[in-house]
Amino acid sequence: MADRVHPSHSPSVSADSQPASPQDSSVVPKPPLPPSSEKPVPPPGTYVIKIPKDQVYRVPPPENARRYDQYTRRKHRRSRCCCCFSWLIGILFILVVFLAIAAGVLYLVFRPEEPKYSIENIAVRGINLTSPSSTAAMSPVFNVTVKADNPNDKIGIRYLKDSSAEVFYKDARLCNGALPAFYQPSNNVTVFGTALRGDGIELRSEVRRALLEAQTKRRVPLTVRIRAPVKIKVGSVKTWKITVKVNCHMTVNELTARAKIVSKRCNYDVDLW
């Protein structure tokens, strides 16, 4: 028996799959595909952060605006302060230079000289160191004669009230009082006296013994302290109040009305303010 041969099933070839011949003018080329609507994919190694639209600001938020305004105000205030400080330093420097020049001119014109002070005489009453009672109170009186010398040609000195004068033996004050108020013209020497009083002065026993021993040796050390407020007059111009401080260290032979100054050394200072 002969084998039966079946024909193989091959797929039918459609007209679209057949290649078009060059002579076939009815074939129309396909139009290009439109661009893809998908977003481009970022390159590897980058991050994409998505922020909601309600959190994207075109202007600073109110709290940031207030902070920025405060910062700018502080900055402007600091700049103004620095500018004012620089102006103040400059003005002070100019004033100092001007005062220095004025002081130099005044010195060259008037040639001021220092006044001189000294104690010319001293008389003591009311001190009795031989009293039977070693604790008896004393009321001494010191009549002090002061010499003031003003050697300046164009400068006068006006001595004001509220002056003070004191006499000390070591650290014990024996009496106190004030100087007279007067005006001393230029190139003038004025000698004036003042009475200094002590009321109910009680000396310690060791101080009394030392004072008695010094008087026995006829060398009693005393210190006279004077504080006098004055005003300097140059022409018709008067200065502010200046305090003259005089300290005279002296030695007298006895504490009586016939006391004589054995030695003395006076120095003085001035408080300009």
C-alpha cells in the first residue's frame, strides 16, 4: 500500500507583508511618531524631590519678612552708631588739640609762676602740760602769721571763703580755724594772721608726756595744714574754683606766746578740679 502524502500548511502571505515593488506607486510612507509625553528620566545618581505647590513661595513668608526687616534695622542702627562714634572721637580730638594750643599761647603770653607760702610767726596760749590732772582738757589758741607771695606780673589771686587751717602735733589735732578772704594783686606779698582755736582738746597720756619732753628739749615739732579755695584772675577773666593745699612742717622752741620758729619747711600742691 502506497503511503499517502499530505501537503504542508504554510501561512498565507498577505499583500501587506509582501515587499512593494519600485513600480508600485500606490504605497504611502507612514508619518513620524509624535514625541513621547513621558518626562525625561534623570541620569543615574541624582535625586528628585517633589514639593507640594502650596509650599512653593514666590515671596518670603510673613515671619521671614519680619526677621529680615529686624536684621536690616539692626544693621542700619549699628552703622549709624559707628558713624556717630567716629564723629565724636574726631570732635574730641579737635577740642584737645585746640585746648593744648590755647594753653601754650596763654603760657607764652602770661608766663605764670607758682605762688609761695610760708609761716612767719606762731604764738601759743592755753596749753598747760604741767597740770596735776593728766587728763585735763585744754582749749589752746594758736595765732599763726602766714606769708603769701604772688610773683606773677599779670595774674591776680582771689582767696575765697570756706578755707581751713589746722595745727597738728604728730596725729593729734590741737586747733583749727579759717583764713580771711581777700584779693591779692599781681607782684604782691601779703602777710596776714589768723587765730586757730581748739575747744576741749584731750590728749592721751603718752602724747602728753611726749609733748612735755619735746618742750623740755625746746624742740616741739608741729604741722600746719592749710586748704584755701582760690580763683585766678587774668585781666577780666576769672577761672573756676581751685584749691591750694599748703603743708608746713616746723619746729618751735616752746608752746607759749613767746614761741620762736627754730626750723620750717613748707610745700604746697594745687587741686585744679
